[in-house]
Amino acid sequence: MATTVFTLSSQLAEDLLAAWTSGDAARVQGELRRSMSVPAGTDDVGEEERRHLLKAVAERMRKSGDVFRKQDPVLEVCARLLEHLVE
């Protein structure tokens, strides 16, 4: 049986997705700030790469302005990347 290891990047990605799907703009902004301020340094190279990806996604979402726009291809990619980080 495989053991699931929860990393900081996966937890932050999950929290950001939950905030986003809740429709609560203030909560999304808080999670974007948390995701962008995650420390990059870790002994795990894979986790370090996931943290860099999380930061980049959060920064792109923040720059997009309205994260609740419908049918925005950039935000759709952001959602897919966050889902990947959660897995």
C-alpha cells in the first residue's frame, strides 16, 4: 500500500483551490499571498520545484485581476496546475 506524503506545496495548492472554488475573493487573496510567500528552500529538490511552480501560478493568478472570470484559458491552466500539485 502506497503512503501519501503531504507536502507544503500540495497543502497550499489545495487551500488555494478550495478558496477559489468557494467564490470568496478575500479568502482567495489571502491564499494567493500565502502561496507566493512560501519559502523555496528545502532538502527535497522535487518539493523545491513544486514550490516554485506554486509561486508562479499564484503570481499569475494575482496578476490576472478577476480570478472568477469565466472561460479564461490562463486561469484554466492555473487550475490544472494546482490540481496537479495537490495530487
